[in-house]
Amino acid sequence: MNIRDSTEFVGAKVVLMCGDDLVAYLRDDFAHIPDPNLWDFPGGECQDGETALDCAIRETYEEFGVCFTEEELLYEASYQSHQPGRADVAFFVAKVESETIEKIRFGDEGQCWSMMPVSEFLSHANAVRELQVTLQTYLKK
């Protein structure tokens, strides 16, 4: 399956890698949202007819004010959402340059963002578990 062009996913997440670090943000601590107060990656729900890659690009721009390109993609996969009745989520890894990180303007979703070492995200007790597992799968390839 071509993940990037699929319109079958409920949403998309992207790991923006810069060297040995990645962009992560701490989700809002509201009981009505999925994964409150956990470290997460840019992304969100797909709009009607939107491809998984277009969703990831749009959400990254909305949340962080930066874009990545298809040429920067290193990996694409999917993971099963832990939310009952939800479809799979597209998962991308993109390598970006420090100039992209310098342009980040954090939006109004989430508490804060951080450049976090990959190893820290993978071992963090307060990170979205599905993302830790899926990122680990990428790193093992």
C-alpha cells in the first residue's frame, strides 16, 4: 500500500528529525482529548479526501509553522490507533535541516515543544506509546 497517497487513514503523524534529535510537543492536559499531557509528534486527523502525506504536511504547518517536503521523507508506515473504533494512523519520518527548526513558531495546541534526543523520547514514561513503538520499528530497519 502506498501510505503517503492513501485517503484511508484516520490521521497522520510525522517525526521531524534533525541530527539525533526530534521535534516533540507536550499535549494539552484536557480530559476530553486523546493522550492528554503526553509527549507527541506533529500531526492530527485527516480531512475528507485528504491524503495521509497532505494531512501530515498541513498539520505540521498549523501546529509548528513549518513545512517539510516529500523529498525529506525517510520512512512511511502505519500503526493501529488505540482509540476504539478508529482506523489506522499514517506515520512518517522526515529529515529536516536546522534552518527548519529555527523557523518553528509553536501554535495554540499543546503546552510546549522541545527538540528531544530520540533516545529520550523512546524511554520517556509520558510519551504516546504507539509512537514510541512505531519509531522503534523504524530505527530497527
